[in-house]
Amino acid sequence: MNAATILLSLDEQNAHEYRSQREWKKWAVHVVAGPARKPTYKRTAYVRARTSEAAISLARRDLIPLPPRSARFGARLAGPHELGCVLAPAATASDAAPDAV
């Protein structure tokens, strides 16, 4: 595997496809504090912002209760499944409204 190859889950691929042309995006900001192997503080905040840097600054400002001072912040695009979206069944001709008489 070369350095340019990035493996994304289907949820992340859908998020990048859907939001690539949109100005405002929904970001999942992960806040972690403590040792890397066994963090003592873990939270995820969902923020609407234009960039990942703006999303992190919004999460820093709006998280209640405040995270520890040593907290690490990381942002990624939120996927449709974690936002509660579900796949709708395809519409068929029989699902269409009958013609009014």
C-alpha cells in the first residue's frame, strides 16, 4: 500500500461524496484526554462549520462541561449513519399517488 492510499469506511466515503460541493459541513470533533492507550476522557461533538479548524474551535468553545486542559481535538466529516440517516426504499410506480378523477 502506498502513502497516497487512504482507507475510508463506507460511511466516510458517503460523507465526502455528499459534502464535497457544500459550503457548510457537519463535523464530528473527537475530544480525547489522558494516555493514548487508555484515555480518561472521550467525547464526540457534532458541529456545523466550513472547515475542520473552525469546527475544532467551535467545539472548544461550546463543550460543556469543559474538557481537561490536556485534551486533544481531531475533526472529521460526520457520516450519514452517525447523524441518524437511513436508506429509503426505492419508489415504484405503485407507490405514486393515483390520478385524481
